[in-house]
Amino acid sequence: MNKYEVAIVASSNLTDEERANVIEQIKGYIAKYQGTVTDVEEWGKRRLAYEIRKEIEGYYYFIQVEAEPVMAVELEKELRIMMETVLRYLIVSVDEQ
């Protein structure tokens, strides 16, 4: 199994409950593709470096995952569909040292 970090910037227009649902939905996609979430780090509301879809702030989340490489490909497909709630995402493979 490989280790990945999934960085998510959620829309600042979402309520606390909606943001929690988005993160649970992402965790569900990870589990669907046989991945294991090891940690979820919430950085809170931050100002964006540049405007994205007329928004200047977003909620940052970093999710640590252990999974096979197919999970990263499939999760990216699912995140592309979630464009109303997820402003940006990045899936990075983490090297063990």
C-alpha cells in the first residue's frame, strides 16, 4: 500500500454541517476504493492566493490515506464532479523515509 496526502479546499459558502458531509463523502470514496484514512487535519478558513469562482476564502483539509494507486485515479474522478463544494484538490504520493 502507498501513502497519499489529499489536500482539499472547500467552498467558504458551506455551513459546518455541509463541510462535514463533504469530508465524509470523500472518506466514503476512499473506502470504496479500498483505501484507509489515517488522519484528517483541518486548517480552517484561510484566504486564497487568488480568486476561485468569485470566492476569496476557503476551508483547508489535509487527509492522510493508505491505498493502492488505483484509489488516487478514481478519487480524482470523483472530486472533479464535486465542483460546487470543492474549489481545489491535490492528491500527492508521500514517500516513506
